[in-house]
Amino acid sequence: MASVDISPTLNFLTDAGHLLATTAPEISAFLMIQRNNLMFENELPPPSDFQRQHVCTCCGHIMILGHGSSLTIKPKHAAARRKNHRSAQHRRVKETREATPSSGPTKQFACGPCGRLTEIKLPAPSRISRRKAKTQKAAQATGATTGTAPTTSAAPVAPSSLAQSANASSKKRAKSRKAGLQALLEQKNASRSGFGLSLSDFMQK
């Protein structure tokens, strides 16, 4: 019942604090601190990650990027990579981390007035499955060793199409040969006709 009774007060403090965030940041921070204290006294759940990255839990300042507050993205295991990664101890730690579910990068908010750092851990990205690619490579290697034809090979040419192309080429050659012989015959007949006389005719006369 206590949480229901104080809900209007919490809503009022939240709205008033956000309205005064830019015009009167000190009063806004005081109202948000009173809101946090009221929630703590009534044993309400602590602020969520979304609220923690929005309002500083130390001074109550509403963190607005570019207005005194800043955001930094810290990559995962950045400090561990700077150490000697060739040591056996580091390899064991790495294997343990890979075996257990781990978190992703971390968002770090720096409050401008008080300088408090608020860290929000992000979920780890999903892993890329390479099992399918390995299976395909293994299948290709097996096909190469057994001598089976790959599935992407071109289809064989039908024998009938080869025979048709051969017949067409032979017919073309026969036509060209016949045309050449006919041209030679016509040229010979034309030379014979001339004026109807030849060298032998003049010698006889």
C-alpha cells in the first residue's frame, strides 16, 4: 500500500525535476535526490539500468550528453588484451571465459557536477556459427577425394546437337565448293565464246 500511496508524489518529483533540468539544474538535482530517498525509505526496488544511465544516483543530476556529462564505451576485456597473452595462465583464463557466458561492452556515464561514473553492462553479441561452413567444406573435400562431379558443373551436351552442328557445317562446305566450281565453269565458257574465233582459226586461214 505504501508504494501506491507515494506514487503521485514520485510522479510529481520526476516531472518537476525534468522540467527544471536545464533552467535550474541544482533544484532539479535536489528534487531527484528527494525522489530517490523516498523510494529507499519505502523499500521500493532500486533504479533500473535505464534510470541509472539517465539520472545520477549520487547527486541527482539528470545527465544530458553535451551538457557536462559524457559517455564512454569500454570494449570487453580491453585490459586483459594488454597483458601478456602468450602465458599459459592467460590461456586458461580465456578458455574459462569462453566456456562461461560473458557480458558484452560497458557503457560508462560520467556525471558533470559530481564526477561519479555509472557503468551499464551491455549483453554479449550472439556468436557467429561456423558449423555450416565447416560442413560444406568437408562435403566438398569428400567429393574431391571420391571423384564425384560437383553439383555446380555444366550439363553435358547432347549427342544429337553435336551431330546436327556437324551436318550443318558439312552442308555449308559442300555449297561453297559447288558455287566455286560453277563460277570456274562460267568463266571458262565466257573465255571460249569471245568473238567466235581463236588462234587456230587464224592459222588455218
